[in-house]
Amino acid sequence: MINTTRENFEITRQRGFKLLGVDAPNRRKASQMVSGDRLLFYVSDYRKFAATATVKGKGFQNGSKIWKHHSNRERFRSRVNIELDVLPDEEHWVDGLQVGPTLEYVKRWPPEMWDLALFGMVHIISKRDFDLLEGELSRYADDEVEEYEAVDEDEDEETEQDEVEVEAAA
């Protein structure tokens, strides 16, 4: 799970969810990320789970300034290429205040203090927690995918019709 600010989430979104930078305290966890690892984005200043992505490739180092941090020295140098999997509209992000206390990952904390478990940028959560949250995010994102698929199917039918008309004219 990637704990990020709304501002940095938006920077990642504007860049097409192609790249993720990890802060210095979590560089070791970032260096262990490999292609196929799944990521869940938690937007801390909204207390909402917002998206999932998949790591595409091995981590690398780069010091170019992309994301914001309260320390000017932090450049999120440990980076991985990613690909977006699920991103519903903001109104359908999963409310951490509702779901957070039920997660396996936060069981060591009292329910009212569950979000203390999320201090820091990178957290390794259980498959159960990940699947639960991705499932909730997907409930709303899938509708959008189906709309696009329906449009694609219509375009395919029109293309087939055009090909039949061209063959008949010849």
C-alpha cells in the first residue's frame, strides 16, 4: 500500500500512472518491488483508498524532482514503473474511516486509532485486505470499463458492416 498525499496522487495521475517515486525511508521496500507486484493507493489527507496499480519492471534510482515533500531534500529517488489497474471517480473512493478499522493490517491498534498503522509511505498488507479494497474500488470502476467496451463493440460492428459493404460494391 502506498500512503500518499492528494497533491502527489494528482501528480502521479497527471503523469498517467506510469511512474511511482518512493521516499528515502522506504527505499529498501521500493528496491524489493518487482514486476507484477500490486499497489493500493491510500490518499492520507482525504483518508480514502483511491486506486490500484501493478508494478511493471524493476526499481531504479532517479533524482529528478517530480513529487512534493515538506523537505526540499526529498526527491523520491527510488522509483518503479507502474500501470493503473482500477481508478473510480473520486466520489467512489473507499472511505478509510468506514473500512480501515476492519483491515487485518491495523489489528494491533484500537479501532478508533487505526490510521496510526499507516504512518510512512509504503506498507505491505495482506492479500485479503488488498482484495477487499480493490473489490470495492472495482465495483464503480467496472461500470466505466463496460461503457468503453460497449463503445468498442459498436465500433467493431460498424467496421464489419463497412467491410461487407465494400465487398458487395466490388
